[in-house]
Amino acid sequence: MKTVFQFLGRLILFGILTILTQIGGITYLISLFFNKKIKWNSRFKPLAVFVVLYGVFTFGIVPMLAPVFGREKVQNTEQIRPTSYFTIICNRNYVRPELNVLLQKTAKELTGTDIMIHYLDGNFPFMNRFPLLPHLSHHDGKKLDLSFIYQTKAGEITAQQKSNSGYGVFANPFKNEKDQTQRCLNAGYFQYDYTKYATLGRKNKSLEFSEKGTKKLIQAILNNKSLGKLFIEPHLKTRMNLRDSRIRFHGCQAVRHDDHIHIQL
């Protein structure tokens, strides 16, 4: 019976690591093999072996193999940064080279402003159609989520965010604005606001959604002809007076987009 539970535990852990990082499950299986070969009597040996192997794969081997699948890491610069390093550690920061070019052109256009580009989930390094949960479409290297721009109560643009993950803190519609979230929930799409559980902790409660800063960021993105679509909630599109036809409503089957921007080639 102990062997059965041990097998089930390893199977569950394999699944969780694969879902979160794509390569974590395979790395875990390899670490079990090395764990038996390494002569070191310590209860921390299994964890240490896994962490070392995962680090080697994530920061050494995977970046070299990803271009075979037409993908590369999002290129960090002074103006382009991850919102959370969880994205990098979990290999969720891979995109097609054309999307890196789009980001770099956008950053160049924002030079001289206080606006920085903070990215969230992109795609895994390998294989189309491999799901990057909880997203529906982040599987082909063409998609990337970006954080909103926030400001202090004095109106000063800041690089700080309102949650540790970058998701889950919403710029809710005003009373006179279209409430697409409530419409989707009323239609039975119960998952529509589930990102409220994905903050990994809230912070900087005094910060406010910067309509001016976020609009500048979106307008700079829209100046790229390689952009295919951009998703935000309808009330924010109206509030910021954005009229480009590439700004779309993502549908109730997804999750709400008044906590981040979704862009795709």
C-alpha cells in the first residue's frame, strides 16, 4: 500500500510541475534517477538534486533548444522587465522573435517617459498546443500579457504593481460604464473573474490605475503593424477613448482583462 501511495504522490507531483513549468515533470523524473546514484545521506538530497537539475535545464539547456521551436526568451532591458520572476522561473516567458521586436520598438517609442513595460505570462518554450494554464491561447509563442500602468494619488507614474503576480487587481467599471464582467457572470461563465484568486498577495493599495499612462503604452503598441489583436475590457477601451479595430473583446469563455493587457501577433 505504501508503494501505491508513493507512486500516486509522484504522479501528482509530476502533473503539477508539468502544468506549471512544462519541463518540471520531466526534470523531476530525471532527478529521481540521479537521486539514487548520488551517495549523500541527507533528507534534503531529493530537493537539492531537483533544484540543481531544474536550474541547469531552465537557465542553460532550454534557452538553447527553444529556437528550434521558433521561440526565445522575452529580452529584458532597462524598460522591459518581468512583473514577477515567477514567470521566468516557470519558463512562461517565451515568445516568437517578432514579438520581441514589437516590444523593443514599443519601448523605444516610450523613451523619455516614465512608462516601463512589465510583462506577465507569455508562452512555454516548446510545442504548439501545449496549454499554458489558465490561459486559453498562450500556446504558440504569439501571445504575451502586459501589466497596466499605475500612478500614485499625486498622479505620478510608478513602476510598482498592485499584486505580486501582476494579475487579479481589477480596474472595475464605473457606474455609468458597461459592466461586461457582470454580463458574463450572469450568463453562467463562472470562471470569468477567477483571476481574483491569482494575485499571490496584494500590495501598494494606495496606487491607482493610470488611464493616461496605460493609454500611452497601448498607443505605442498599436503603432506596430505586426500586432494582430489586443484584449482589454470594453469599459477601459471606452474610458481611454481607444478606437483601433485591433482592440477586441476576448469573449466570456476567457477571464476578465481589466487587470492586464493581452497582445498577440
